[in-house]
Amino acid sequence: MQKTTPLKQLFRLAGPVLISQLAVMANGVIDTVMAGHLSSTELAGLGLGTSIYIIAYVSLLSVLLGLSPIVAQHVGAGRIGAIGLAFRQSMLLAVMLGATGTLILSQGSFWSQISGAPPEVAHKVEDYLFWCALGVVPALIVRAFSALCTAVSRPRLVMWVNLASL
């Protein structure tokens, strides 16, 4: 029987997590390159809309980040049955938070108005936030799956999903 060293175990887990995060960042770079040909009005709408979206999304996502340590604790304690309950609760929470995020982001005219955006930019912000609102629930569900996979030492699935999204 061959024993793995802690450093080897760390690389086996951290490698896919690192690659996964690089793929997520690459998506942002690809989005930026694709948006490079847009007009200044469209870029202003995209920039403002992205700022609003990121604030809402990261706020909601931060609630779900508690799943990884909870699941890891269950794994470490040998309470495998408790993992399913924690995951189901996180999925329910992801859907509820996502619905809240969808409602918040679907109020594009409100966000445009309080930001003081000119009408031509405000229209772009509203369109952008509408489409972002539709993706909040699926994005949070994916993050819950990602947290579960990482907590049970199976980060490769998340890595492959993120690489496939490129």
C-alpha cells in the first residue's frame, strides 16, 4: 500500500480548485474582449449593470459559502448521512436567495434611477440586469454544487464544468 504525503494530497485537491478559479477568471477576460467592440454607451451600461449585479450576487453567494465547512465537518466526523441534509438545505436556500436576487435585479429602472444614469445608459442597464436576473438561481445552485464537491474532496468535477464553460 502506497501512502500519499500531505503535500501530494494538497496538490491533488488544490490543483483542480486553482484551475477552476483560473477558468472563472478567463470567462471574465473573454467577456471583456467580446465587449471591446461595443459603443461607449453600451460599455457604460455594461459597467454599471455589472457593478449592480456583482454587489447583489456576491451578497447572496456569501450566505452559501457556509456549506463547505459544514459538509467538511460532517465528512471529518463520519456523519455521511448528514451531508445530504445539509446539501438539500443549501439547495433550498440557493433557490430562495436566487428568487430574492431575481426580484432585486429585475428592478433595473430603479437601479438606473438611483445611479443617476442618463436615459440611453439606463436602458442598457435595465436590459443587462434583466438577463442577469434570469441567471441568479442557476448560478447559486451551481455554487452550492461546487461547495459540496470541494468539501467532499471532489473538486475535479467543478474544474471540468468551469473549463467546459469557456
